[in-house]
Amino acid sequence: MHCPFCKHGDTRVLDSRIADDGTAIRRRRVCSECEKRFTTIEQMQLTVLKRSGATEPFSRDKAIAGVRKALKGRGVSEDALAKLGQEVEDALRAAGSAEIASHEVGLAVLEPLKKLDEVAYLRFASVYKAFASASDFADEIAGLMAASADKELQQATTPSTTDLQN
């Protein structure tokens, strides 16, 4: 590791700690030349294994680009899109593997996108899951509607804090 101050190539690790819920290592270092201290954070490099067999580094921007197409005309903010990208990357890192199949990236996108915008979810899922007919759309919509009904039922049967206070 090169010193960021004097560019000397010999630094020594003083302390190492796990950071970011185990997805990174924080190291406190000292330069043997200028004796200045600095911190590095080492994070596992995610690699995507493509269907062709080729591998490439995971790119959050590339994952967001696919979602952006599904969100076209939906009025979702860039901040919400960035948050979705972070959720996808966090989910992939939490899996604990440095190499992820491209199929897994798509799966990691589906759930946060469903929460963000159901129409965009249907657009993305139709391409990702290779819908072949209108019945594929109908089945997916039925699943969304059932999940929505379950959520409403849970909210209706769960007492609110004001109900508990009375």
C-alpha cells in the first residue's frame, strides 16, 4: 500500500477491524518513511458471471440503467433510484459470495423495485422473466394483488398505538 502523503511503497498495518456488517475491513496504517497515519477500507470486489461465461466487475450504475428503462415515464426520483441501487448491492454483498451469476443480480433487483413502483416492476419482470404471453402478465398481476390484499388485511387486523392507548 502506497502512502497517500509521500507515495512511499512501504506501509505497516497497525490495526484491522471488520466494518459495514462484515462486508469490509478497515485498516489503520502508518508509513515507514514519513510516519503519517492513514486509514484504508478494503471491500470485497463483486464479480458478475455472465451467461456467456465471461466475468466482469459488478457495476451499480449498470444495474440501475436497466431499472431506469423500466421506470421511464414513472416519475421516480434519482434519489429513490440510487437507494434502490444501494439496496441491490447490499443484498448481493450479504449473500457472501464474491462471484454472482447475472441471474442473481436480476433477482436482487425485483423485490426493491416491486416496493418502489409496481408498474416498473411489471415492465422489468416481463423482460427478466421472459414473459411469453398475456397470461404471464395476468399471473404476475394476480400475485401483486394478492400480496397487496394480504398487506391490507394485516394492517386492518393489527391494532394501532391509538387503539392500544384507549
